[in-house]
Amino acid sequence: MLLVMPIEIRPPREDEQERVNFVVAYSFTGDRTAAGREHMRHVEDMAPALCLYDGGELMAALRVYPLRMSVNGAMIGMGGVSSVSCLPEQRRKGHVGRLLRQALSDMRAAGRPLAALYTPHPSLYRKFGWMTASGNLKYTWKPKSVAPYNSAPAAGRAQRLREEEWPLLAGVYARFAAGRTGYIERPERWWKEAVYRVLYDPERKLNDVAAWMDGDAAGGYMTYSSQRERRGPGGEVHTFFIREFIALTSSAYVGLLRFALSHDLADEIGWHGPLDDPLALAVDDAQQVKREWVDDYMLRVVDVEQAIGARPPALGAPEGAFTIEIADAAAPWNQGAWRIECAGGKLSAQKAAGPGDLATDAATFAAIYGGFLRSTDAARCGLAEAGNHEAALLADRILASDYAPYGSDFF
Ligand SMILES: CC(C)(COP(=O)(O)OP(=O)(O)OC[C@H]1O[C@@H](n2cnc3c(N)ncnc32)[C@H](O)[C@@H]1OP(=O)(O)O)[C@@H](O)C(=O)NCCC(=O)NCCS
């Protein structure tokens, strides 16, 4: 008798982890050997895998980092989806779609009402309810072509910090993230593996870190690395690459900017900074700062009720309610009409009778929820229907993000 083994989706056993490494490393052109797995052991520990087996054979895998991400300052449980991989001979059979659906159900059960990811294939994930919900500007400038407009000496001094001094940075980061959208909560391990180092760098090289100290207090910090790369016939370009630049005070902002400019050998300085950062205006000639828009994380609302309940409304949002009808095939518990109410400075969502004031799909709703897309704009470009324009205007004000959503960490 022929025994047919069904498709099985589950976490890998310990003795299956090596095969997971092979499938992921193969898909991302990484190192598939045992040594390669060792170099990525931190990722294996930090982001458990979910795998699809067909006939007992591993076909596809993904990883989910258990994280929390800020929305208007509130840290909300979020699954950071990464390493999504399928063996090439098994692609376009729906394996990854099955894995994503299961991962959504698992995240909901684990109390993570949001999911985020970074990808070069936005159309794939949009089918499963993710939507681009943040952006950054790639700022590039020549250090010798600008100076800070504020020429007064900045109070304090730059001090390079070692890895053990991460709590100093953590204090600055937490104060900066308060009120903002897209900042992830960083435990000690995250500071060491993903801030002091680049998360997917197998060499685990240390980044440089400098804080701006005013007395004993850190007013800001910059993490950075210096890179040399061959670019065309022009030869080698030396880039001072800022990985994170956070300043709570003007002395930290101007002081750290001057610190970056003082790296004399750099041909250019690069930084993927927030869309609403004042950098170009903080220097004497804004036109010397090249700015290119880059799409950032994609967001998914895993559980509408929990996600709305955890999200603060925009500052000064009016009280009131609107209904929104959401089409969500990949997370059917979200499907249907919801009444979203802003009362007493809090939001709540309850199932309601349709039709809604607004109607849209899960992906568009994610961008609206994250304060990246206004409901009225979604309706204006055909991504939503707004039968009730007043309700759409109310949704715009309630679900706005007080700062431009910004992906503080790649995973
Ligand atoms: C991208 C990848 C994960 C897709 O896996 P897969 O098992 O072939 O995906 P599925 O068959 O489940 O496809 C699900 C849907 O996404 C679509 N899709 C698949 N690959 C896609 C791609 N590269 N770009 C856009 N859409 C894609 C499919 O057409 C399908 O749509 P449908 O349901 O309307 O038919 C796989 O090709 C892979 O491992 N690539 C290399 C690594 C990689 O790029 N990973 C993703 C990084 S974020």
C-alpha cells in the first residue's frame, strides 16, 4: 500500500536545523556549510523557523523574530518575518503562501497583532495582506560641501562607546522612540547583534558608535562604519556610512553632525534617515544633500481588534467612530466590518454590521493603520471605497502617525 504523507507545517526539530540553514542559505546566496550555519547561529536563536514539509522533505521555510514595534509610541507585539525561502524546484506551488498563512495564525495565538517584513518582492506579500507602510530617505552628501548652519559651538563632546556601554544608547533610543512609529524594542541581544553589528553580517564585524555626552548625560548617538568601494573607472570611493543617528538635543544633533563631517578622508557621507528628519535644513546648503526615497518595512495587521486596541490615536485626534469593511482571505478572523472608535484618548475595534463607511483590503488597511496612507488618499487612488467621505476624514485624523513611520532596524 502506498503511504501518502501530507503537507506538514511545523517548527523544525533540532536535527532538522541544518537542512533549514541549507534552504535559507541557498535561497539568499549565503553560506550553506556547517561553518556558514555557525556564523548565523544568532539568527537561528533569535528568530525561530517555521517549515513546510512535503512527503517528509523540507520544501520551504521562514523565520519570525518575536518583536515589539512602536506605533505613535506604544510598543505593540509584532512578528518580524524574515528568511522566507523555498527550494527553486518547488517554487510557485503555493508553499510559501501556506507558510505565511500559518505564521499569521501562530502570531495571533502568540498575542502579536502586527507583522512586518522587508522585501524586494512587495507584490508577493501584498497578496497576503502586507503593505509598504514606511519609507526612508537615502541622504548622500560630500562632507566638504556643507557645514552645520548653526555655527555656535555645541555644548558637550563626542565619545566613542564600547559594546558593554549599550545601556547608554538604549536610554536615548527609548526617549526618541516615545511617540514615534516603526521603532522596535531592543533587548540587550538586539543591541549587540543588530546595532553594534549588522544582523546578517557573517563576519560579525563591530560598527563604530559615538555618543554625544554633555556631562554624564548622552544627548544622542551615531552608529556608523567606514567603507571603501570600487565604483566604475573613477576608482575607490570612501563612504562614511551612518547606520543610526539619533539626537534628543540640538547640541547632540549639531555636535554629531560635525563629528561625522570631521572624517576628512570620506568622499561622501550616506544615511538612510527618516522622511521627516531636518538634516537638509540643518546644513548651510540643502541642495548639496541628495535625497532619494527608499521603501522601508511592509506592515500587516494580524489581528484588527488587538492591533487597534493597542494603538494610540494621533495627538489631538477628535472623538468619534467610523466603520470599515476589510477583505482578508489570509487572516479570515479579520474579515468583515469593524467599528473603530476613538473615545477618552483610546481606540477600540468591534465587529459591526456592514456595509462600512469605508471598504478596503487587508494590505491597504495595514498602511492606513500604520499612519502611512490616509483613508481619503486610499479612496482617491482606488485602493478603498469611501461611501462616507466625512467618516474617511475622521479616519485620517484618528489613524495619523505623529511622525513619519520609519524602519529603525532591518531584519
Ligand atoms: C520568493 C519565494 C519565497 C516564493 O516562494 P513560492 O513558494 O514560490 O511562493 P508561492 O508559490 O507560495 O507564491 C505565492 C504567491 O506569490 C506570488 N509570487 C511568488 N514569487 C513571487 C515573486 N518573486 N514576486 C512576486 N510574486 C511572487 C505567486 O505568484 C503566488 O501568487 P498567487 O497566489 O496569486 O498565485 C521563492 O521564490 C524564494 O525562495 N526566492 C528566493 C528567496 C527570496 O527572494 N525570498 C523572499 C525574500 S523577502
